[in-house]
Amino acid sequence: MVGEEVGVIRVVLPAHLRTLAQVDGEVRLEVDGAVTTAAVLDALEARYPTLKGTIRDRATGKRRGFVRFFACEEDLSHDPPDAPLPPEVVDGKEPFFVVGAMAGG
Amino acid sequence: MAGVRVLVGTRKGAFVLTADGKRERWEVDGPHFGGWELYHLKGSPVAPDRIWASQSTSWFGQLIQRSDDGGRTWEPVGNEFTYEGVPGTHQWYDGTPHPWEFARVWHLEPSLTDPDSIYAGVEDAALFHSADGGASWQELPGLREHGSGPAWQPGAGGMCLHTILQDPTDPARLFVAISAAGAFRSDDGAKTWKPINRGLQSEGIPDPDAEVGHCVHRIAMHPSNPDVLFMQKHWDVMRSDDGGESWREVSGNLPTDFGFPIDVHAHEPETIYVVPIKSDSEHYPPDGKLRVYRSRTGGDEWEALTEGLPQANCYVNVLRDAMAVDGLDPCGVYFGTTGGQVYASADAGDGWAPIVRDLPAVLSVEVQTLA
């Protein structure tokens, strides 16, 4: 099963978080086990600890209100964090987008 | 030669302004953390090149940055602010119980003696401490667990702990202030706290002289006289001569006693500064004139300081953490506005000049006096 192997997941971060993590362009992550939003974010935070608390609330572990998750032209923000991500993301054909909501100044 | 470093937090980043002891020619460095809100930056009194910054946005939450080279480079440190135990509820704007939720760090107060020790005042109101330079933070829960906690309410800006004062003569003594709960004092190193609001009168609350519920905007102290506290309340400028046990109003001849910051001259413990604001519904100076008011008598008698400040068509605000003094002689006084100006006076307020005019809205101003 593809989901049980180590896959390379492409993640696109918003500009502020790229600056914070000191990365340019996409981030490529190896994710162990099932590729879910939670697993991708776990791997992202393990690689870049400075991102802890910026995407998911420190206290609750939930997605911050003004952060959205997109992939394959779908909004995955309201999917359960342990739901499998689309195969195109798992295969590395499509990136997983972390997006700062369009709101305010 | 002695110099000063002014740390400016704005709605869209941090700026570091430096000058020599004359305080005439300024270098402006920034923005650091462009696009983020910087509620406060402050340096360690014992290791001045160590500076902490509170960086946040509604999008990506709270970060704490630390510099060990005077603000040239920065590194994120710990940003986990977890309330001790089950935090319970405070009152919401409509009077209903509302769970305590961390929103942001309003104020950072480094220890007077230990460069690794720093306090943080947060929204929803609580006091945190780090003993490892900011790598980890622990709540000092005695304050939030003071029996009055369920009755605390947020001010318009949120229920924030915005003022932390350390008594330089007694490390166990701390003062804090919370909008809109009031002022509190600990005499045992933050284990237990007592409200110190006797004498405050707030007509916007059901019981005008209640133990808690007062919208204290700022407290200031001169280090040589830690029993004397000065307070800018929502309305009223107040003074205590007994460590907050009792307060009396010293608004005197101010054109309005609403305002946010209050500060004390570095060398004259009875010389204090405020910036009167028209009202709680009109957050700008009366008559469009930006005036700092100085009292050389510890309150009651005030003089307007206007030289170099706009005296027509000025409608900016000066927020509670946006005024500071340096330790040079003559004492320098600094403040920032919501219009993005940072004004400096190198002669204790007699004359003013802008260091910068067009920053984002200024949230905080601190000054370091460098040897």
C-alpha cells in the first residue's frame, strides 16, 4: 500500500511561514505511514520546530482560524485531520497548500 | 560615548532606532518581522544586547523572538503559553462566563538581575515566566487563580495583562495591571496576589469602587521610590504612596484625564508624563493638538509640552506601552503614535522632534541606555 510507505510530500507554505522557517519555494517532506493532514503537519513541525503553534493552536492542536489547507483545487480545511489526503498529494504530483486566509489588513 | 537604542513595535514589524548621547542623528533599522504585529520589545537591563520581542498575527499566532546582538539578528525561542491546570472562566463582554483562551503576549519584562529570567503578560490575562531565556514558559498561576478571576472582564482591546513592575529593592515584590480587572501586587514572588485598587473610582462599572473591574491602562514607578506608583486609568490619573494600598486622583489641571501611557523621569521621581486623549470614544488628542503633559510635583499640577509637536489637525493616539525614558542626563523621553511617528525629547520634554514619521501604527516604545 502506498499509504504505508514513506512518500515525499510537497508542501507550499505562505510567505510569512516560509520566512519563519527560512525556506524558499516548496518544502519536501517524508511522511511515515498514512498521509493525512495531521501526519503532514507533524512532519513539517518536526523539520521546522519554529512552525509549532503557527498552523495549529498550541493548546488545542486544531487548525488556527485564519489558516486553510488546499490540495488538488479542493478546500480540505474542514476535513478530519486524520482523513487520507488525495492520491496526487501522496504521490507527490500535487502539493499540499497551507494558506493564510484572505482577511483584513 | 553613551548612546541610546529605541525599540519600536508596530502593527507591521519592529524597528530599532539608535543614536549617540546627543540624540540628534538617528539610524533606523527595520522592519524586522515585516508584516507581523510587534506588541512589545524589551531588552535585559543586565545584558543589554539581549532583547526579546513579542511577534504575533491573528493568522499564525504567537512567536517570541530573541536577539543576543542588540537587535541585528533574531532567533525564535519558545512560544508555548499553556495555562496551569483547568483555567476556568472569566466574564465575557455580555457578562456570560467565557473560558480562558491564550491570544497573545502583550508585554515582556526582563528580570532586573538575571539575563535568562523574563516575565510575560498575556491575553487572556495571566502572568508567565521563563527561567531559560525564553526557551520555555511557565504560568505563575497564583494571579489568575486569585478568587476574583471569574469576575474579570476584557477591556476593548482584550483582557490583557499589560504592565509588570519589579521592585528593585525587593525581588519578591511585583505589581501587574490588567484591563479591565485592575492592579495587583504580590509580596511573595508571584505566589499570591492581592488587588490594589482602593481609591479607584470607575463609573463604567456597577460598583464604582469595587475591588476589581477597573480598567487600569498603565502603572509606572521610579526605581528609587518603589512605594510610589503612578497610574493612568481609563479615566483619571492616580497616585499611590503606599505600594498600591490606596490611591488618590492627581489629574489636577489636565485638559482631560483619559489616556494610555504614564512614565516617570529617570532622575526626578516626582516628574511624570502623560498624553491626554479626548475621551474613551474619541481616541485622539483634544483640539487636534498633540501635547505631552508633565508634572514636576508628582501630579495635580501639570504643564503642556508642545514645542516640536503638531498643534493643529493631529488625531493620533499614543498607546499604553508606547512611552519610555532613557537614563541619560538630561533625561530623554520618547513616545510613538498610531500615526507612525516616534517623537524624542533630549531635554526631559521641553522640546520634541520626530525620529521617524511614517512607520506603521506604533504599539510600543522602549529605550535602552547604552554605556
